[in-house]
Amino acid sequence: MQKRVVLASVVAAAALALSASPVFADAVSDGIAKAKENLAVYTAKPVFTPPGEPFDAKSCAAGKKMLSMPNNSGNPFLKGIIDRMKAAGALVGLEVREWENQGQPSQWIQGVELAIREKYDIINLISGIDPGTIEPQLQAAKDAGVKVMTSHFYDPSFEQNPVVSSSLTIGFGEIGRILADWSTVATEGQANIAIVVSNEVPPTIPPVANFKEQLAANCPNCKIVQEINVGVTEWGTKIQPAVQAAVQANPEINVVIPIYDSMSQFVVPALRLAGKTGQVKVATFNGTPFVLDYIQSGEVDMDIGESLDWIAYATVDGHLRDACGLPTPTALAVPFYIFDKSNAAEAGTPAQFDTGYGDAYKIGFHKLWGIE
């Protein structure tokens, strides 16, 4: 027993000596510097980059129809994108219709059957429906001349289902790196993290993997204390008690990362009840207005935003190019923008979707489409 105590003391002393050594201190400071440099890209106002050459979008869109299908119409983020796609499509004559559903595969199948029956040109699977789930029906649509496309679903690292004509990817892995670098900088390289995830959702995989990889690269003193996995349908009942229990059982936790910002509506009350508001930093992704309001009230520290209207324009642009046989972009290329206490008010008070990103994308797409 005495030998074990001595050994443990030696190990602890060695670890303390290592952390105090100039070499280790340099690794910590170098990592913080690298993280700050990485984050600078996302604190500047988003810049529009053309996704392709200019084209006559009105001639391309003439007589065309697109059925846009979210994984669940109850998601305000997705519904907001589709509503904006309708407006962007109307500028050039593309008819966009939402297939409203409650997240049931049988309902998605009904939407595909309607698209075949009513001779739609495009089926847009937006942010959540894995084409493999209803592949036979999508293959039937493809055989009938309906092009199946996805948007805001695949990470660039994902393999596209062969039934899909083209995909406008989003950098989910990039989000993980941003969250890791922010955690490093916000805690001066001393982050003890609880991360809240939904592992059954495929887009969760890249940000979580890259979050861990980026922490290992830039923050030798940072660690994930607890990973909390909650299914999407259980957010309302399980996130709050799980986060509250985690921060109470592990008082060293100083950062909570809800991987999707809609989770914050359950994380914030958990921290309030645990008496941790202001002590534990919260960073997340999506830019949903109520979360930007949390930043303004001091209950969330950072949210990686993306303009829904910009996503809508980019989706219409990419899908039209594919439908008309033009070279098609492989990514939405919608920039991420960090909102924190320094700029959250730019999103409005209360915050609004699409506010705070500037209008460079509208000017840019109008020029590309020939509707200046």
C-alpha cells in the first residue's frame, strides 16, 4: 500500500513538473496563438465568393418546379430556409414548394411520389433526410426524370448516395474546429468541457471528431470531462437534467458545448438551476435568434451563425445549375460568422434571422443571375 502511495506521489510530481516546464508552457501559448489566428477568419464580416460563372437564371428556371423536403417541418431553422428559397426562386421564376411533414419516412415517401406524379424537376432533401432511408423511391423519381439533390446535409467527407445528382455540402467538421479553438482561447488553454451531442444524426459525427482532434492539436491542457448523448426526440426531457448533473458532479467543468444551438434552450436552464450561469461558458452552432438573445443577456457566450437567406440563395443557385446541365458547385459556401458579446446586438434586439451578416451575397447572386 505504501509503495502505491509513493508511486502516485511520484507520478503527480512528474506531471506537475511537466506542466511547469518552459517547453510545456510554450506548447500551451503556441496553441492559444494558433487558435486565435484560426478564429480571426470567422470574426470578420462574411465575404461573398461566386460559386460559378454568371448564367441566365431566368431562362434556366423557366417552367421548372422544386419540391423541398426537410426532415421535419417543425424545425424553424429548416422552415426558415425553405421560406427564403421560395422568395429567391420567385426572383428568377423557379417554383419552390415545401413538402410539410412530421419527420416520418412514410411522409417523405409520399412527397417523392407527389414529385413524380406532378412532374417536378427537382427534389431537394434539406438538412436531415438520409437518401439511403428512402432510396428505392428516390431511384423511381430519378428514373422518372426528377433530379434528386441534397443541401446542408452532407459534410465534404461524406460519400454521396448514387441516387443523388448533386450535393451542396456544409463544413460540419469545420464547425468542430471553430468550437475547439474558441474553447481554447476563452479559457486560456484550460478548458474542461461537457459536450452535448446527438450521435444518431449523421452530421454530428464530423464536428465532434474534429472538435476532439483540434483540442488535441492546440490545447494540451484541455479535456472533455463528459460527453452527453441525447436523441433529438429527447432533447426536451433529457438535456437539462443531464447537463445539471454533469456540472454539479464535476465542478471543474468550465465550458459546455451544445453541438446544435437549439439545445441551448435546455442547457441555459440547467446552468441556472445549478448556480453556474456566468461561471460556465457556453458555445454552440447555428445562429438561431433566441440563442443570440441569450448572448445579449449573458447566458450564452458564442454562437457560430450562418445566414438562412444566404443558404437559400446558394441552394437555388446550385440546384438550378445542376438542373440546367451547368457545372455545379459541391458546397453551399455560406460563410460561418461568430457572434459573441461584442457583436450580438448586430443581429437585432430581439435578434432576427439573417441580420448581422451584411448583404454582399444578395448583390453577388443578383449579378450572377443577370437580374441586377
